Amino acid sequence: MKIVMLEGSPHKTGTTKQLAIQFRKGAEEAGHIVEELDIGNADIKPCMSCGNCSMTGNCVTEDDIIYLKDKILSCDMLVFVTPVFYYGMTAQLKTLVDRFYSFNTELVGKKLKSCLLAAAFDENPKTVEPLKAHYSSLCEYLGFKDKGSVLAYGCGTPSMMQWTDFPKKAYELGKSLRQIP
């Protein structure tokens, strides 16, 4: 299976990167091909809602979406990787999700599998609930088959993350994909 990880953090070595590394390790050990896309530092402009694409065409905005669209449409699974910013995904990742509109029909037709990896500074598990709800709604709308999530709370820094079992859970989630038909 070809897996594309959409990494929404602007920090290349933060807490979500630790989750991504472990997920990738497990998925590759299970025999999958994994590609990481640095969405947090990509050139992605917001959707202008101009309607030119009409959900089935090309977006008129020229930025990294051209490259990213091809990567996304060529995979079997998307992994959304994000720190929790104000109870949701980063603006960088949300901007990409908004731009899905320009290839919505193709994306829905793919019937992709998906996962969510997220890290929040706050120690309250409820901090990740709004993100989880958004992700679930996104999966339902796009016809994605959710294969699990690791929602790490109380992990605002890499040193905080290292004392938890969340990286191990990310590894196990990636490794468990071998059982998915």
C-alpha cells in the first residue's frame, strides 16, 4: 500500500514529527511505501471559493497544490499529522484540506484509507475531541475509511512526548496496517 503522510506542523522536529517517524517505521516494517509531505512549510494559498474548478477541474491558484494533488491522488492512504492548535489542525493543514475542493470528485472516488496523528500541549484528553470530530466528519464526507488515530495530549514538547507511550502507539498503528485488505 502506498501511504502519504500530510505533515501539518511548521516545526520539522516537533512532537508530531516523533509520531510520524514511529508510524512510518511501523508501516514500512509492515511492507508499505510511505512518503512524507511537509505541508507545514509548503506554499499553499487559501481557497478563494471562485468556483472555477467546480469540484472536478483544476484550481486556478498556482502554488504547491499542483504537486500535492498528484501525490495525494496516487496513494492508497492519507495520514493527517498535526499539532493541535486551538482545538483543531494547523492552519497550514486546514488550508490544504480546503483546497481538496478543487479535486473533490477524484478524491471521493479513490475510497482512501486514512489515519490521524496529533499532539496537544494540554494534558486534558478533551483537548483533542474537536479535532477528532473534524477528522471524522472529513472522513465521512470524502468516503475515507478511518484506520485509527493516535491523539497525544500532554505532549507540548519533544521531551514531554518521550515519557509517554504515544510514539509506541503510533508505531503500532503503522505496523497494524499489514492486516488491512
